[in-house]
Amino acid sequence: MATKRLQKSLGINQEKIFPYGLLLPAITVLVLAQIYPTLYSIYMSFNKLKAGNLNWIGLANYIRLLNSGDFINSLGKTFIYSGGYLLLTLVLAMCVALLLNQRVFLTPVYLTILFIPWVLSDVVSGTVWRWMFQQDYGLVQVLLNPLINRVTLLSNNVGAMLIMILSSTWRNLAFTTIVLLGALQTVSSEIKEAAAMDGTSNFRFFWNFTIPIIKPTILVITLLTSIGGINSLGLILATTNGGPGNATTTTSVLLYREAWKYGDFGTASAIAVFMFFINMALAILYFRVLKEKN
């Protein structure tokens, strides 16, 4: 009774604060696992780690990055890789989803096979692709040798980037396909029947009706795939390790090298901040496009 009188005197409504109490564990985990590391990385980006101590240097890390050819080059490689990965994944996933949406024979079997790459780790997937393009024993490389004069694709700048894009697409095709397949199944049969009665071709129906209906799903997939490409690390390290030279050194690979190879956590944190704002820009662009649609 005393507790209830105290709550009443303080103007506390137990029914109103109860939902927030239920959310408290999740909010605590979010703060500890996401918000605090993000804020600490921003703080570290203004410091230089020397002899185990952080020394405040202001914007020096950011200025050095903006004047660094390696960082600018890594941004270019990141956008090439992410753009190629996004385009190829969306096109292939849409084609496979359209095929499976026809409920072809043994569809469950095809879905099971499609999910095999998804359940593999990035390291395993990248290692498999690296082995396939080894000069002496790589299955794909041996088949390609007569066509490309025994040029090892992994040692070629364009070839290594292409392998990286293909391996990433192969690894993540299942997720994108399943999401698009679910979206395609929301297109009602009545719309299809009405379009067929009007003599609408399959391509026109897909372009004029299907795409607008599943556009929100396509936007979500575009956002997630773009952010995944920008932040991808394990698969790249396992496939090309950023090589040959810096041909496939994306921003995430550069961050990894600065932090764990050179021990420059201040510069690495500054790179992480740049990546954070790139991801935020993509998210804001997505929400603006979605808002305009609605």
C-alpha cells in the first residue's frame, strides 16, 4: 500500500511504464552492443593510440585519410564491388524467383540446393572460390586456361574483382531469392487474370504491374545488399585478401589492415566513421524514396 501511495504521489502510472520495463532488457543489449561501441569508435577516431594510451589529435586522422590515395582508391573499389554485387544479385535473384514462382517440378529440392551457400560461412565460401581459380588445380581455372592463355584470374586486377563479385553473389543469392519470391506471391491471381484477358504480355505485366507492387521489397533488398557489400570483409579476405596488390582492397579491408595489421586504431576508427555515414546516407535515401512512393 505504501508503494502504491508513493507511486500515486509521484504521478507514476504503473500501466504506462510496464511496457517500457519489458523493453528494458532489449534496450540495454542495444546500448551495450551497438550504441556504446559506435560512440567509442567516434571518440577513438579523434585520437592516436601510442604506448597503450589514447592521445587526442583532433581531425588529424580524417585529414590524413582524405589526403590518402589508398583510402580514396579503397572507396572506388568499394563502390565498384558493391555496385556489381548488387546488380548481379538482384537480376539473378529476380530470375530465379520468377521461375520458382511458377511452381515448377521439384521446387522444394531447388530451394534446398539454393540455400547451401547461405548456410556456409564467409571463410569457407571464399576458400572454395579461391581454390576453384588456382592455376594448377583449380577446376574453373583449368577449364578457362585454353581460352585465356593460362592467365590466372586471381592475379589479374579485373579477374580478381569479378571473382569477388561472383562469390559474394553466390553466397547471398538464396536470401535475396526467398525474399523476392515471397513478394511475388503477394501479386493476386485476379490481377493476373485481368491482365491476361486484356492481352497483356508477360513482360508488360511484369514491368507495369509486378514491379510496382513489389517495389518496397526491392527497395529493402537494395538497401540490405548495398550495406552488406560495403561492410563485407570475411569473404573478401578469404577469396582475394584484397589482392592482387590493392585491386580488391575495399574500405572494410583497409579498416581491417589499419587496425589489426598496423595497430593504428585511430585511423581505423576514422574509416569506420566514414563507412557509418555512407551506410546512413543509403538508409536515408531508401526512406526518402519509400516516402515519395507512399
